[in-house]
Amino acid sequence: MKKVPLSSPQINSSDIEVVVEVLKSGRLSIGKYTEEFENSIRDFVGAKYAVAVSSGTSALHLILKASGFTEKSLLIVPSFTFVASANVALFEKGSVEFVDIEPDTLNTDSSHLEEVINKNSEKYENIYFMGVDVFGHPLEWDRIEAICNKYGVKIIEDSCEALGSEYKGKKAGSFGIAGAFAFYANKQITTGEGGIIVTNDEDIYKISKSLRNQGRGEGEGWLAHEYVGYNYRIDEMSAALGWSQMKRIDDIIGKRDKVAQRYNYLLSNLEVKTPVVKEYVTKMSWFVYVVQLPESVNRQKRKKIMEYLENNGIQVRNYFEPVHLQKPYRELGWKEGMLPITESVAERTLALPFYTDLIQEDQEYVVEKLKEALEIFA
């Protein structure tokens, strides 16, 4: 039986060589490659500063912490995202409000965002909006920025899935007070585990850099601490791998786009909704390829479709489960019916195998089996 994994990192000989070099050097943390990796991301995005950390989650957490988010703050975030986008507010004992999404891009619905801001504008010392570029598709930033500026809302860009995407020629990660990228093995480039903060704000840069390293002060002794910090450092092997992968980032993005366009063509005769890319997206850097199954498909039918594909060697996933319906947030009062678009879409999303070197033959097999599953179960 043919096997098609959901994702597969592209690792070449140069990647392996530089990681081995680090291992042989004996300098496995806070070495030259951490700085080199930071510089490569910083220059690629066009930011003034970059701070490499242990994960995308730690990047988002440090941005909140460094920018003054407290228990008297509110984070507004879409529920259609990875849970970390919301969890970081709870790390700091702040409050979370969820916002619904557009049914086509699956990004934040700007009209609902303004409603949520209005509803909460007098309740908190400050309000933040976590803008998630879902699956690599940038938000409609002109509209989002206008709304947030109107109400004095701080923007953090969760661009963990969008390295290389552009909104009207401007790179994802460069909107708001700071942005975050993540480099798990299914991302455009990988460090295994890892993330990075990009910002033009010197204070966020300096505080984040200290907080990731147990709150140590710049130029102080190794046991001198200015903040209650964290061990959020990226290790040197991971940083070296990321630096090596960044050398071919444009080629990787181009190859992933070809895979996505091939899916678009192969799926054109199936009753599924393929991903939408809006005209304001001047470059789409694909993270995953997620289709929406027909409206006749409910969770039970989707489960049967997924099982059929898995039984034929095709690894698939549902992307995403609404965060507001996860147990920690139900306990805060969230329940079904509060975000209707998010809940409806989440019942029918299906992530197909997608990665840089996915070949046409395997894609054709995936689409063939998906067609069979739809004929049986949809």
C-alpha cells in the first residue's frame, strides 16, 4: 500500500553538516549560530531586531510579557487557531475574548473584531489583538490596523504559520508591535523545535532577550538577574539547522506553492472548497493545505472519510478544533453557538498531505482516494 505522510521536513546534506559541526564544536547553546539565525530572519522580514527562542509559544508569551500584558489586560484572538495563541494570555493571568472568522480566508472577521473591542473597551487597562495569519494567509491588515488604531488596541502578529507570506508587498511578521514565527517540523523551514520574535521595538527586544535567558541582564554576570525569566533559549543545533534552511527559503516557498497549485487543479472537479487566496496577498507561503468538505458532511461523516484515507495509507488531520470549546475555555464560560462560523467550518476542515517535496503521483493518489471517500460517505 502506498504511504503518504501528512508532512515531511526537507533536510539536505548542508543541514546535516552544519548540525554535526555544532556537535563537534562542543558549544551547544548561545553560540554563533543563534545570532546568525536571528540575523537571517530579521533581514528576511525587514525588522530591526530578532530573538530566537525555544518555540512559537514562548515567542508569543515573551511578546505579551515584554509589552506589559498583565492580569488587567485582555487578549482578543480567533478561536480558529492553535491553542497557544490564546493560552499565552492565561500564562499572565489575563483575560481572553474570542473573535469569529471569515468563511473564506478563515482569518479574523474584522467586523466582529470591532464588536468585541467595543464591548470590552471600558473593562480593561489595555487590550491586545492577536492577529493569526491562518495557514500562511495574511490578514487584511489595512482594515485590521485601522480598527485597532481607532481604539488604541495593541497588535501582536502570530505569523507562526506564515514565514515568507506578504500582504501588499509587506512581509508577514512585520505588523503590530511584534511578530512571532515557529519552526516545528511541518513548517516552511524547521529547527525541530523553535521560534523567533521579530520587532522594531527596542524595549520588547531587550526585555525578551533577557527573559528567554532566565532574566539575565545584558553585560551582567551569569548569575545576575534583572527579571523573573524563563529558560526559553533555542539550542545551538536547532539554530544552525534554521540558519542553513533559511539559505533556501525562497526555493522552499516556491516548491510549496507548486504543490498547492497542483492540488487546486486536481481537486477542481471534487465537491470540496479549496483554499482561497485574496488579491491583497502578494505572496502566499503555504503552511498546510486544508480543504472544506461539503456542507452535508458532519463530524461523524468526516471521521469516516478520514478513516478511509488512513486505511489507504494517507495521513490526514482535522484543522483546527475551536479553542473556545477546549476544556480550559469551557470552564471560563465558552460554549457551542458563540462563534457560529468557526464552529461550522471546524466540523468540515480536512488537512491533506502537504510538504515541500510532495510529488505529483502521491497527490494524484490522495485526490483519487478522497474522491472515493466522498462518494461513499458524503
